[in-house]
Amino acid sequence: MNQVINLEKDKIMADISKCADGLCPSKEYCYRYTAPNGMWQSFHNFNREDDADNCDMFCTNGKCKYCDQINGVHKMSCATQKIEIRL
Ligand SMILES: [Zn+2]
């Protein structure tokens, strides 16, 4: 399971361009924005609509947008956690 996830990540990392949209509401949660500088040399403007939470090219960096935890871990107070408990 972990191996599959890692392979997908490698594939994504190999061919993405960094995002330069500093106004994007999802920038802290998007790998295109938060990836370390120097990994890619190209920056793109992904044409996010002004009122959109993110663009079509949004690529999660694993950080939860509700509780700021990473790698699938959530705080007890996280909205995602509450949904999972109900299910
Ligand atoms: Zn969370």
C-alpha cells in the first residue's frame, strides 16, 4: 500500500511545474506551491478562477486543510475526523 502511494508521488514529482499563484486559498495544501524551490525550474500560472478554492491542477501535499496535520493524520477536532467517525 505504501509502495503504491510512493510510486504515484514519484510520478507526480517528475513532471509538474511549480505554481506561482500566491493568492490561491489552497496554496498551503498544494504540492505545486509548497514544493522546495530548485526541484523544478518552471513556474506556471494555472489559471485558477478568482473565486475558486484551487485550480484543476491542484496536487495535494498531504497536509489537511482543516487541521494542518500531514500524512493522513488528523486532530480529534478536525472536520475530516468527524466525517470518518460518522461513517
Ligand atoms: Zn484534518
